[in-house]
Amino acid sequence: MRRHIFNALAVAALGLIFAAVVADYGERRFLRPLAEFYVTRTSVELGSPNVVSGILAVWRGIDTLAAAAGLFTVILLMAANGAEPPPRAASASPEPPAGEIAETGAALLLPPLLLFAAYVASSGHLSAGGGFQAGAIAAAGIALLVPARPQAALPAGALAIAASLAGAACVVSGLSGVLFAGGILDARLSSKSGLGAFLSAGAIPVFSILLAVGTGAALSAVIDRFRT
């Protein structure tokens, strides 16, 4: 009885808290100073009409690089701890075939997903997209192979190498801003006259593609590792 009373009081308290938040909520008519800086200066200084990509790649590039480094560290630790699955017992029954639906679905969906991931990575500076999103889309396509081909294994070593090289290239692209622009992770390496062009926004497309390769390789390795 006491437990039910406590739960009811806890729910009522949370309800009051959320009610107070909703009562005080109001749409802002003006941007905060920092948000206004991002919105007004991204297209002018970086040459990217996508404000979010400009924030992630340049204005908050250190945070993005740290998040990517964390993801790449996970795959390296997994590779160091042994990426090979445990051996199957001799008496274990073989896994049943996936079936025609799973195999056909993977064959039909994997190429379009990989193509869409390449588009999202290469055009993230122009429209919605970016490296993390593209890597997740590519890994989703790889995940289709798990039910379709349960006995097939992804090249864990190659994925770890790809993630490592992509991470190192991200760092190099960031440091190139010191030599060719205004500072570390400064993507202002090309002319700003090509706003909206495919080859524009300096190093932002390069940074997004490298993030896509590293993220896709890391997530694919995680999928292949934990399916066993």
C-alpha cells in the first residue's frame, strides 16, 4: 500500500513539474545572440547554406571531432579485445538459411542505401545531411546482411583500419585549417562566391565524407561483432 502511495505521489510531482514547464513555455520571436551569429554568418563566412553542417564542422568542430574520436576508439578497443567470434561447438547445429525474402530484400535495399549514404555525405553542406547521418545509413544497409547471410562475416580488420584512417584524416583536415585558413578546423579554404554549388563550403564536404567513412566502418564492425 505504501509503495502505491509513493508511486502516485511521484507521478503527481512529475505532473506538476511538467505542467509548470508547459505553462511558462512560449515561442521566442528573436534568436539568441549566439544563434543569430550562427544563422547570419555561416553562409557568409563558410559558404554553406546548411547552418547545421557549418556549426558541426567549424563553429563546434572540436565537439564533433571528439564525438568521432570516441566512436573510433570503441571500434579500436573491440578490435584489440579480439574481433573473432568464439568457435562453434562441434555438436552445434548449423544456422538455418535466411530465406528468399531476407536475401532478396538485402540484395534490393543494400545498393540504394549505400548510394543514399554517399549522397547524404557529399551534399550535407547544401541540404540536410552530414557525415554521422551518412555513416548510420550505410551501417543500416550492412545490418541487412545479418539476417540475410547469417554465416557471412564482415572483414573486421579492414573496418578497423578504415575507421582509424578516417579518424586520422579528420584530424589532418582539421589541422589544415591552421595552414590554409584562420585556425584549427577552419573550413574556409575555398572561395565564397560558389554558395550553393556542389564544390563549395571549403573543407566541410571533405570533413563530412571522412566522418561518414569512419562512422559507417565503426558501426558496421559493431554490428558484425555483437551479432555473435
